[in-house]
Amino acid sequence: MAENDRHKTLSYRWLIFAVLTLAYFFVYFHRLSLSVVADELVSEFTLSASMMGLLGSVYFYCYAAMQLPAGLLADSLGPRKTVTWFIALGAIGSLIFGFAQSFKFAFIGRLLVGFGVSMVFIPTMKILSQWFRPREFAIMAGILNAVGGIGVMAATWLLALMTANFGWRLSFKLIGCLTFLLLALIWLIVRDRPADKGWPSLAEIDGISEPTEVEKGSKKLSAGVIQVVSEKYFWPVAIWFFLDCGIFFGFGALWGGPYLMHLYGMSRAQAGSVLSMIAWGMIIGSPLLGYLSEKVLHSRKKVFIFSTSLLALVLFAFARFPGSLPIPALYVLFFLFSFSASAIVVIGFTTTKELFPLEIAGTSVGMVNLFPFLGGAVFMPLMGKILDRFPQTASGIYAAEAYANLLYLLCGAAIIALLCSFCMKDTFVDVT
């Protein structure tokens, strides 16, 4: 093996990782982007809260529906081609959304965005598994999640500034154009494996044998799915994901912005600044909860119980004091909201992977990944229906009572999620 080729493999992978993290940035950007423009969309398209909830939820229906096909397409078409062609759909969807003159075309735009970005995470995991060693993989996944947090910040604080200066339409058109540039970078730079560049694999570099194709495909998808759904400890985690992420996406990705603007009279930029704490909760909380699980509590289950209890308390505070919390408290509460509802999902995926043999780890994670997005798809329109039960002012503002009812419902959902966490199996194994 030529030393030059070995160096190329070990160096080029960082360029691939940088491009794929940019793609994941846009996944999270689109996921939370409606929160700071929801009030403008309601006004411009004359939408009820239920219709706004439907517009927000279509992304999550698409994302949930494509989780199993994502793995199949990555295996058959190849992860690079899968990411490239579906990112193109997302770019087109963003442009259609920016040009939309009616709810119908805005809905079509969000539909394409949902389908487009749904095919980034799983193919990215497959590509990274070919370019990074198993002992490096967890670190890379953690960095990827932190970049998702930066995407959240862009979808809140940065998008709020862009919208204030350029309007929401031009902002989404610009995002669509930038996504097309990203598409070109993916196609030109990313490769599925080092062999596609004629370079040695990491196994060859490290002098270890690679599993044969027979060993890699020894477990059929159907058998793996049956094994996952037959495991009784899978379901408390799945239901927890449905409730926890339904709460996070419903409030953090859609109704959190109107809540701040309606009850606290904030401008879009001010609301975006508060919502940016969601990003910091992810960036700081993800590695911190991982450390807490591994080094302090030596437990997955205890971290679930701690985080979900904290989430219920945060939601109770929002519900109990609607419109009367000090502004500094809002920054703290939105940080804790993200810490306890979003950063914790890293432990959720880890638990799911550890419940099953390694050969079906991908199937188990793909299966459980349906539930967060089903939660978002259900909670967004449900929250809209709750708001629609209360009258609006002439300017389309909902009263504190409407948001209090919505938040008490979310608090109840968090308590049910907490009960699920008590029913989970603790999968932590101390290997020291």
C-alpha cells in the first residue's frame, strides 16, 4: 500500500465530513424554520391555526415515511446519489415555498422540502461508516448533532434577521439557491467509500479483515423489523420518542415563535434571539448528557428520568405563567426546554442501538426514528386545533389562556413520557 494513498484516505475524509455536515445543517434549518415566520404566513395566506399546524406537520409526515426507504435507497442507489438527488428536491421545495402565492403552493413547497431533507441523515451515517473507524464514529456523530444545533440557530436567530431585512420570501429563495450550491459540492466531493477514489479502506490501512458481503447482509430486513417490534423494551423508547419529539417539534419548531410574539409583544428578531437558546441547548446538552450517562450516573435510564422530569417542569412553568415570565427567565427556560427535549435524543438512539444485536442496529435505529417525526406530524396540527378553540384578536393574536391550555396539554404528554422512561430497560454496560 502506497503511503501517499493512505494519507489521501485519512485526509480526504475530513472534506467529505465537512460537506455532509453542511447538508445536515440545512436539515435542521428547514425543520425549525417556520417558527419565526409562522405569524407572517398566517396573515398572508389567511390561515387558521389548524391549517398552519398542517403546513408545519407535512415536513414530519414526509420525514417519517422515508426513514426505512432511506436505508434501502442508500444500499441500492448508493448514499452519495441518494443525498444528491433528494437534496435537489429540498432546494426546489424551498424555492417554491418562497415564490408561493397561495397556501396550496406553500404546502407543495414544504412537502418537497420534507422529502428532500429526509434522505440526508441515514445515507450520511452510511458514508461516515466507510470513512471513519468504529471508535471514531461516535465522536463524528456527536459533532454532526452539534452542527444540527447550529442549523437550529440559523433557523431561529439568523432567519429572523434575514426576514426582518429581506422578507420571508426572499429569505427562502436564497436558502433554495444555497442548497443548490450544496448539491454541487456533494456531487463533486463526496464518495461512498475510499475505493471509489482508488484509495485503501480504513480496514486495509489498519491491517484488519473486512466483513464479507454475505456477513454484512446476513440479517434480512423483514426479519430485523420483526425482531425489533417483538422486543417489549423497544416500545417504551418508541412511545417516549413520539411524545418527547412531538412536544419539541410542536412548540420549538412552530408555536414557540408566536407564543413569544403574541404574549410578550416581541419583534421577530427578539423572538428569534430567545428561540436561539434551543440551539445552545442542543450544542451544550448533547455531549453533556452523554458524559452524564457514561461517566457520572453510569445509566441510560436515569438520564431519561432526569431529563423528562425537567421537561415537564419547564412546560408547567410556561403554562402556569403565560405572558408574565421575566425575559431572562425565558432565555433560561428555552435552553432547558431544548436540553431536556432535544439533546436527550442522543441517549434515545444509543439505548435503541444497545437493545439489539449489532447486525440489526441500523434497522432498530431506523424503526425508532419513525416515531419522533410521527410525533411532530401529530402534535403540530393538534396544537393548532387547540388554539383554534379560542378567539383571536383582529390582528390574529391568541390570548394567554389559549397558549396556557396548549402548554398544559404538552405538560401532560411529558408526564406520560416520564412514565415511559420508568418502563425502559437500562442498557448501559460498564466496560471499564
